[in-house]
Amino acid sequence: MDPLRQRRSVWLTPWWLGSGLVAAVMLVGLVTLAPSPAGADEFRVQLLIQSAQVDADAYRDGFQLAVDQSPDVSHPAGVEGGDHLGAMDVVILVATDSGTGAFPDVGSSFPPIVVVEGESDFVLEMVQTVSTTGSFLIGVSDSDDLVNIVTPDSFVVGSSDIDELLDERNFTATFETVYGRTPSAAATRGYLAGRLVDLAIEATERDPSDRDTMAQALGDLLNPSPGSGVAQPEPEGVSDVRPEQSDVGPGEADSSSEPLSVPMLILTGATIVVVLLGGLILRRFTG
């Protein structure tokens, strides 16, 4: 047999066809099994509301308006992304104490961000509780008994200190248009809390476990701000000695165990194909 024809017959053997098909199937499978980017851009926020002291429905309406006003930049144009804050999808968990002062449906493990609304004693208690969980607490108060709290894991502020956030997106007029009523004090605090979450997450560039950046960004709304060298008031009973925390926040996956990205999977699949074809070419000219 002609050696050239023999080599061509080797090149066209079913083994080559089978290998090519296997490589193609592997490539398609790798891309198909790749994680959805949207799933990695979602975080949870827990609202804890003392319903005996606060109009919980009004507070939630105000918070939801802040959510609705937050630009959705985490999805392509025309793709419905649901609720979002700080360029991330957000799942809002709401718990009220039903006038009992307790939250039986909320365990000891909190999502990355906790928003509290209630009396000063309740807020101070939650500041201390949340400081041991690795979460970040946000609160807005109208009480004269509660000073601003700016710590690495908490930001509680008087509504009058951040009222400029109400004008940025025309809060009052928009609330009246959406809900058909004038916003109450509870609705205003809920809105401001939502705006604070929005600003905090945006500053972290989609990393809700980055408490230091959130504290810095929100503290910059006040004067003085964290990092300015001016001490911030510390609530009584709140220790600034916190247990060592993992870099991974509650409910967050360790980045070291995250699946490969889609581009990396495609590159891996392409490498497999190149290696297989390279082996076949070598076999053709050495066979």
C-alpha cells in the first residue's frame, strides 16, 4: 500500500472521530455546568422590626422604595432581575417581634447585613449581638437617646444626619406617587436604611462580607468619618473586642472553593481538543 495513503487512512480512522466527539462533548458539558453569574451576585439582608413601637408596614414600604430606585446594573438590558441594591440581587428577609420583644423565627446566624428598627435599648442590644456574628448592622433612629454609632461592624445614625439622601432621588414625591400617601417617620427611616444598604454594597464592589469598606463608606456620610483620626462614640455595653472572624461571612461561600469561571472552562476545553489533535498529528507523521 502507498505509504501516503496508509498515513491518510490512519488520519481518518474512527478513533480520531471518536476522540473529537468526546472532546466536543466535554467542552459543551463544562460550559453547561458552569455557575450562573447572577447566582454569585446575590446577598441577603435581614430586617428586624419592633412592631409594637413602629409601623412595620410603613417601614417596609420605605425600604422597598429604596430598593426599587436602586439602578439594576447586574443584568443585561431587558432581563428582569427582581430586587437589587448596590448592583447586586438582594433577598429581603423581614422579621417582626409581634409586640413580644422576641424574634423566634430568627436564629443566631445572620445574613451579611442586618437592619434594625426599634427603641434605643433594642438597637443597642442588637449592635452587641450582631458584632459577634460577622454581619454588618445598619440602623436609622429619630431618638435623642441614641448617639451615632460607627464601628467596624455597625452603623447607626440619626435620620437628620443623612437627610440629604432623601433629596437625591426625590423621596417624598416619589413615595406619594407610589403609595398614595405622605410618608410617615417610619417610612422615612425605612427608606434611609435601604439607601444606606445600597451605598454600602456599592462601595464594596459586590462583596457584602467586606465590613471595613461598608463602615468606611457609610462613615464618610458623617463628619468626622472613620479613618479621620477622630474617635467615634461607642454605645455603652458594646465591647470593641470582637472574636476572631473568618474572612467568609455567614451564608457566603469560601472563594477558594468557587467553581471555575466560564472563560476558564472554555479555555480548559479548548486545551483538551488541542492536545488530542496534536497527538493525532504526531501519530500521522510518525506512524
